Amino acid sequence: MSKLLSRTSIQFLLAVLMFLSVTVLADRYLRAFRVDLTEGGLYTLTEGTETLLAETQDSVSMEFYFSRTLATPYPQLLNYGKRVEDMLRAFSVASSGQITLSIIDPKPFSEEEDDAVAAGLKGIPMGDGSVFYLGLKVANDLDGEAIIPFFTEERENFLEYDLVKLLVSLGNENKKTLALLTSLPMQFGAGGAQAALSGQGQPYVIYQQLQEFFDVSMLAADFTTLPDSTDVLMVVHPPVLTDDQLFAIDQFVLSGGRALVFLDPHSEAMDPRAVTPQASNLGPLLKAWGAEMPEGMVVGDASLAQRVQVGGYGPDSIKDYLFWLGIKKDFLSAVDIVAGSVDNLNLASSGVLLPVEGASTRFDPLVSTSAVAMLYDAQRATGQPDPDALLGDFVADGNSYALVARLTGATKTAFPEKAEAGITDGTINIVVGADVDLFEDRFWVQLQELLGQRIVVPLAGNGSFILNLADHISGSDSLLELRGRGVMKRPFGVVDRLRKNAEAKYLAEERILQERLQVAEQRIAELEAQQPEGSTVFSSEQEAEIDSFRDQLLETRKELRTVNRNLHEEIDGLGKLLAFINIAFVPIIIVLFVLLRLFIRRRRAAV
């Protein structure tokens, strides 16, 4: 029996050593291979990424500078660095050898650190004078180079997209041409050219993203023709156009040209303080294409209204603002390849689109309101609208309105009188929207500065939506699936409940002690205020009472520290228990199960 137990102990030890060895080897050599059991495959490369990597013809080298040694005392930094490294390894594997990856730990004052600096990477100074690096340098065999100066955790949701964008920009020598006609300050940001020159403004994020994938050509307000090289025409809140200019657009679309058109009954991006609606239109073109936008009308939606703060603080200052719409997934077309790839959009003071009765074209809504909607006079959206007044006048009309629609099919020119000078009919493929404020940064992104780098953190899918439309309508959809995807952070419900129970247990006691502390401090202040005028001493009774309350004060503070310490210890203990369960519990159960099977088998053999 003792021999059997001794043999079992040796087998158990060998099993533990084997498990640890496999864990270490897997962490070192198999990190790019994984089984993704998360909902939606959050840690699996998208099909578009895998296709792009599999079709990569150029040899690409990736140098990932990750200060792993410096990150060791900081679990959050270390884990995020490993997350980036895992993604890069997955890219390398999916490329079938076309992408080679080097992992570099740039020690302080080393040649590797000099290389990181020379490449243009940015580092975060640490407390001991060293610099932490978490950046990437990419180069191909055609001398193309690109970098990500620093991987910020705020961009974790878009890590895969940022890496693919980097690779696409590396080999994107022949960009398609996008002709942009707009009266919005998309090139310069709020304040226009003068603000940009003085460093007070920056281009719209969407404009910069369009430049990364297209050769953007700005059309002057007095243009007479469209460039012959135009692959996509984008019209965003155009100025007032002449019939000749409208005819040029008409002919481009009828000849098979692809167009994205965004109009607005009132653009807040144009002038947030305007007292009259800042409207745009395309004359007879929209109706000829099979749609119309009711003039001077904006839509309010009680179901999709965003919550805004209106003066002051507190719950009473947070109100539903019917004109600012937070479009959810349910109101984005699930059957359209573009609209179905994003999860949400933010719009402001949007108009609506209606199909023209008897039109020969097909009208497919991409973005819609809920049925709890109503049309308002656009004048109500100017100045500083009162959310309560809008709600007071709200009566849902039961209609679900289209905000963005795709128009396809055969149609005729909007200028039959000019027919002899051009095309009279044709087949169109365009997208029309009734809001232009979705382009403005303040409605969909949060901008931050880090190490001289502008960090863009999307709050809605506006940028993805516009880029997807341009990519798809121009015939390129390699990044379509990817742009609409982000890593979703899901809360651990059981963990949150345990944490809240622990907090409730101790915070109730903490409140009692805080009240006792406040009473003691108040009583001491009252006694000290009773000191006779001109005297520097208290009576013996007063001194005794003050000493008693001071002792009580010290004791209460001591108990309060104990309560706080117990709270943190219980939460930390919970974290350690969960870590043990995640790391060791299941392997131990497996090992014990195997040993139990061996023990039973030997017992049976002995019998």
C-alpha cells in the first residue's frame, strides 16, 4: 500500500511538472494559436483581416518595441502589452510567412532604445528616469515604412483595425480619388482656416480618415466640372449651386458615377448659435433620384433621444433632447452590408427622407428612426432649444422615418432641357443622408493628447459608417467588416455582486463611524468655543470632556481605518480566489481526476 501511495505521489508530481512545462512552452511558442470561446469571437481575426493577410504579396517586417521588463511591476501595462503582442503574432501566422515579427525589449540606454527613438516611437517616462515603450515599426520590401508611436489602452477596442489600416497604408500606392464638395470646415475644423493656421483648430477626424484611404480632391464652391479621375463624389452640406453645377453632378451620377450625398434642414456643425436654420439642398436632383427631404423639417425621437445636461448639476439637469439621436443597432439596416457592420450612430437635428411616389429607383433605408417620432419646424432646433418644451409638444405620429437611404436603379435626368448636351437617362447607385452633423467630431469622438499624438476614441460608429460607405460604393470592401468591430468589455456579474456585497457590508459600518466622527469633532469645536474671553485655560470639567471626545475621536478614526482595511482585504481576497480558480483550480481537478482513475485501476489490478 505504501509503495502504491509513493508511486502515486511521484506520478502526481510528474503531472504537475508536465502541466507547468506545457504552460510555459505554450505561453512562449503557441500564443498566436488559441481557442476563442468569447461571444462574437472577440479575439479571433475577422474574415476580412485573414483574407487581406493571406493575399499579402510583399514581405513585411514588424518590429514591436515592448518594454516588458519595465512593465513587470505594472500588471495593467504588462497585460495590455501581451494583448498587442498576441495580436501581432496572429497577424504573422495568418500571413503565411509574409510578415516577420520581432519582439524587442528596449532596455534603458541600450542600442534598442536608440533604434526606437530613431524610428519615431514615443515613450512614457517612468519614475526612475527610464522610458517605457509600446510601439510598432512596420516596413515592406518596397521601402514603405509606417509606425504606431504608442499603443494606448483607449484604442484597445480598435487594435485590429489600427493594425490593418497600417498595413493597407503601407502598400496603398494607388488610392482611389474622392472628390469632396462641402461648405463645412472639414479641412480645418471649427474656426476655419484662420483657426487652423494659429494652431486652434484641426481637421475633422472623418476627413483625416478619408485621406488615409483616398486621394481627396476638394471641389471649389465655383466648380464647373468634376475631375475625370473621380471615383467617388461626396457632397456634404453643399453651398447654393447653379443649374450648371447641378447638371454636372446629374451627368456624373447618370453615367454610373458613385456618389454619397448628405444634406441637412439645419446643420449645427455649420453654426451652433445660428438663429435661423442652416439648410442645404440639391434642387431638383434628389427628386429625380427618387427621394425627397421635407424642407424646413427636423425629426424628434423620444425613443432614441440622447440624454444631455442643460445648465447646473444634479439629476434635474439631465434631460432627453429629442433632436440629438443615438441610433441603436435595431434601427440600422441588418440586410445592408454597410449599415449592418456598425452598432450605433449619433446624429443631430436631422431631416428625414421620403421615397417619391412612382419613382423608378429603389429606395432602401439604411438608418431609420423609431416609430416614436415626430417632425418639428427646423426653427425649433436653432439657438438654445428647451428640451422640456419640445417634450411638451411631442406627439408621436407612428412613422419610422428614413435618415439615410440607398437609391439604386434606372432614372432620368433632372434637366431634360439640357438633354441634348449630355446623358438623358442611366442607372444610379448612390447613398443619400438627411444629416451632416454626424461628420462633426463633437458628436461622435473623444479627442485626447498623449506624447504629442492626437488620440481618437470613437463614442459612436459615425467614422466607420462613412468610411464603409466610401469603400463599398467605390468597389473596395476589404476593411468593411473590421471597421464596425470593437472589443466589447463585458462586466462579470457575479464578481460585481460579490464586490458590491462586500462594499455594502463595510460601507454601512463606515457611515456610522463617519457620523460618530463628525459628532465628536463638532462637540470638540463647541467646547473650545466656550473658552472664557481673555482666558487661555479651560475649567477642569471642560478639559476632561474635551479629552474624552478627543479619545473618542482617535478611537473612531482607528476603527474607520480598520473598516477600510477589511474592505480592501476582502476585495483583494476575492481577486486572489478568482485568480486561483482561473489559473490553478481546473488543472488541479483534472490532475486529481487522472490520479484517481490510476488509483482505481491499480486497486482493481491488485484484486
